[in-house]
Amino acid sequence: MKGLFLLALLVSALAAVGIVWYSVRRFKQRQLAEEARLASFIAASTGKAKLPEAQPPAPPAALPAADNDLAPQKLLFEAAHKAGEAGEPVLAIQLYARLLVRYPASSFAPQARAAVEALKKKLGKA
């Protein structure tokens, strides 16, 4: 009887170890898949596969707005607008600044500058 109890205890312990091992493996796979999706999303939204690490960023004047860059401009503008509406003026100003730096000749530039001024006034009152 004692041998049967020890056998059941051993099987239970092995099952528990197997479940933990399987869960950890699945968790790591999900993390890798999540990182791959995030990298894919960032690459698709910026239009670049990878950012060069050794080169300094180009000056703002060297980044003219092209017709096919309208989607990222709109995404930045909408994200900044929503951040401002959500009560995050600092984040909104940063997003507007990123829009203005990347696309200085953008059709959204005047609206972005006006929104930045309004948010700065709002920050001054707070």
C-alpha cells in the first residue's frame, strides 16, 4: 500500500513539473510572438524595416513630406489630439513635436502648432 502511495505521489509531482514546464514554454513563445508583432507594427507604421543604430538622426529639413507619408502624419496627429483630449497635455505636446520634426512641411503642421500653443496655455494654468 505504501508503494502505491509513493507511486501516485511521484506521478503527481511529475505531472506538476510537466504543467509548469509547459506553461513557461508557452509564456516564452507568446512573449516572442508579441515582440515580433510589435516590431512588425512599428516597421509598418514608420515605413522602415530597422533603424540604423550607428548613424545620427537626419536634420528636420532633410525630411520632406511625401504624399505616401500622409498616413503616419495622420496617425501622429490623431494620437496627439486624443492624448490632449484624455488630459495628457505633456504627451500630446511631445507627439505634436514629433510630427513637426518629422514632417515640417506637413498639411497638419499649422493645426499642430496651434494645438501646442493651446496645450502650453493649459499647462500654465494648471
